[in-house]
Amino acid sequence: MPVTTANGIRVAYEERGAGEPLVLLMGLGAPGAKWEDHAKAYEQHFRCILVDNRGAGESDKPQGPYSTRMMADDTAGLMEALGIDSAHIAGISMGSAIAQEIALTYPEKVRSLVLISSWARCDAYTRAVFDHFRMIRATASPSSFMQLLQLWIFSAAHYENHLADMAQGQREAAIDPMLQHAFSAQCDACMGHDALDRLAEIRQPVLITVGDADIFTPLRLSEEIHRRLPNSELRVFPGGGHAHHWETLEAFNSATLDFLLRH
């Protein structure tokens, strides 16, 4: 996997496809490879850059705390190292918070944004969820924690209908678990993210996607972002959870591709 130095750390990434650049930022605890099911569709039209965020995958894992601004600087440095002046930016969960910071700090680098299962500022509920994840992960086995995470990010119906996939995910989590200090530092970034009062500064076209059954980052948080962004579209996936992008893969890929190709 290629690695370059950006913002003082080694950042790992994968390139797929050709065309206008599309930077793909994954969520809490996950490597860029988790974009695979989406990149298969996107790479037919875009030069996709799948990023391992600070602390995840093969990127460096310095001691925390981390911030979404820090990881925005990492991504901007990676883009510069790859000769990318501007790109479409898509982020899932924590990746969407990083994407907001890139658009606010480096507006010239952003052509459009896709914010998936997002929030602009943690309320007490969302902050407690991240803090609880950090605490439980420090004491639970990797497979047990993965099961807890699955119960939060997938809708009840999806979990019920994909029990074998859930069990496989739990087994895989035990093979190469993320370092605890890096996971905690990413939780710090999620809890500390606060772009709400600055969102109106983002003028690029934005697509916001959310599942209306998301109990992790509930619909109201995406609606709050939509109200603050002057050039945004909101796409709600009925019955979808935090991971609606996997639960309704074909519909999600179609909706996001349509938006990206229009912009």
C-alpha cells in the first residue's frame, strides 16, 4: 500500500480509477479499504483516493488526542503530495467531520462534498456514545466490541437478515485489532468536532445522506447541517441505520454517483 509523508506523519492510501479526483474518508476505527463496495462504482468515473486516517490501517498512529482539523491537515497534505489541487471529498461518519474541516480550512481544495451519517457538533447524547465506545473498547475483547458496534451502526432489520456477515465481522476484528490509544484519540476527534457555527462558510455543493433509523448520529443532526448549508441536498434512506451506505448499497452508490457527476 503506498505511503507518503503529510503533516508530519506517514499517511497510507490506495488509488483506484481515473478522472477527477475523489478523496474517500472512512469513519471511526476503520481503514480506507472499507470503501471497497463504493469504490467499485466510483472508480468507473473518478480517480479515487482511499485514505487510512491517522490512527487507522497502515497510517501512523501517534499518541493523541487527535482532532478533525488535524486529520483535515493530514488529508490536505496527502493531496498536495499527490499533486491534487482540488477534489471531490466524501466522508462517512468521522470522515464526514474531517471533510467539513477540509472545506472550511482549505476551500480551494474542495469541488463538492458528500457527508454521510454526519454531525457538525456533538450534543450530550452523541458525546456520551463516543465516550462509552472508548471506555468499553478498552475492556472488551475486539470481537465483543465489534458486535456492540454492529448493533449501533446497523438497523435492526439489516442485522437480523445478515447474521452470518455479523459473525464474520466479529471474527475479523479479532485478527488485527486497532491500537487502543489510536481508537481513543479518534474518539477525541469525534467528540471535539465543532463546525456548526461555521457551516454557512461552505459554498460548494454538498450532498448529505442519512438513515432515518440511525441511532448513532440521528437524523436530526443531518437536518441541522442541511439547514446551515446554503448549497446542500439531503437524502434520507428510509429504514437505514448509521451504515445505510452498506445496507442499501446499490441505491446509495446510485445517489452519490448522480450527485458527484452533476458537480
